[in-house]
Amino acid sequence: MLGRWWPSLWARLEPAPIADPLWRRALAACPLARRLDPERQHQLRRLAALFLARKRFHALAGAVLDDYWRLLIAMQACLPALQQGAASLRGWREVLIYPGEFKVRRSHHDDRTGVVTEGDEVLIGEAWERGPLVLSLADVQLDLEQPWDGYNVVVHEMAHKLDMLDGPPDGVPPLVDIPRRRWIRQFQLAYDRLLSMPADSHDSPIDHHATESAGEYFAVVSELHYSQPALLRQAEPAVAGLLEAFYGRSPAEGREPPGFCRPR
């Protein structure tokens, strides 16, 4: 069976199953889940039910959530966890949903001058270590409508969550069947190649935002794994192979349209 399911855990925590009409409606609206084979769809349904039972959703700033939207978010959040199993969802409880972009106050310390400045950063998603998953509902909806464009905010933030299972995000999530040294070497080489490109370069499908840190690089290429794996394979075949080993085969295989990512 795919994934590392823990029978004793499921025996204690098996939640109520998702009702068939609700599952069929959400599956029809989520191309990434709809293209999974039947076995992985079954696993996703069980994992999404556990996610819904164990995570607390909070609608903020006028966002409106119902069972349908909670399930659509849970399905996409559980896709990156399918191969890793239920234990990879541990360590946090809250899902915060804004209707659209949201502002976060940041402090920046200039190492050269020692000056600390504060300012607002506009985000569509955020993941805190042992804290909430924060999402823009408008961008979740956009990703459902345009699933093969290279972006998925839920996948991106869940990649951060997996990365933070063993500490602060460093682009190296807990690995079981993949040699850690190989992962670090191949990702570092690919990260350095992207860093060497100008910010306005169109030579790579990988968004230049990925150069912000090794953790951001991992999250950005995780989005490509699920939405444009062929382009990722052309640009960075070693990274694409490692992500397939980590996440499993992409549901987008054979589906992505020509061209690079849309700007966001």
C-alpha cells in the first residue's frame, strides 16, 4: 500500500467518513485529486477526513467557509502528505482562511547598519512552525480553476509544513527512503543555478521567488511537481526525480499546457 499508514494510529483516531455526495462534488472540482488512481483517491479521502477531524478552521476578515470549501482545502493539503502518511500532519492544529491577500507585519534587521525596520508584507499563504496554516481563499479558488499553471498555494504551504517537521525550514524534509546527502547535494546545485540567473530571466520555469531561501526553493518546486512536472523535469531532472520519490507520481503528468508559469 502506498504511504506509511500507522494501523494503531488509525484504530484510535479513525474519523467519520466523508459523505459520498460531498466527496464526489469536491473531487469534481479538484483536478489534482480527480486524476489520482483509485487507490490513492481512497487514501486521500481517508487522510482528508482525518485532517478535517483534527484541524480547526477559522474564517477571518469576512471569509465564508462551508463543508465543501473545508474539504477542498483539506484535499489539497493532504496531497503532499499522501506518500508520507498520517503522521506527517502532526505538530499543528489551526487553519486560518482569509478571503484574499492578507498583510503581515515584518521586522527586518540590517546586519550592516544594525537598523531594525518594520513594514507590512502582502501574502497569499503562510505556514508557521508548529503554528497555523494561513491561506487566501481567493487563491485557493484560482488554483482549482487553473491547476496546471505552475502554482498551488496549498501545496506550497504544506511543503513548508513537511519541511518543518524536523525543525526550521531548510529545504530538507524528513527523508526515509531517499539518501539525505543526495537530496542536499542535488537541491543545492539546482538552487545555486537559479541564484545565478537574473531575476527577470525566462530561462527557467522556476519562479525567482525560490531564491529567497532553500526552504522557499523546496516549496516552489513542490508546486511545479504537482502542476507542471514536465517543465520541472526539463529544467532540473535530478530535483524532479527526488520530488517524485518523495511525493509519488504527479497527477499532472501529461496534462500541463505549453509555456511557463503565470505571474502572480
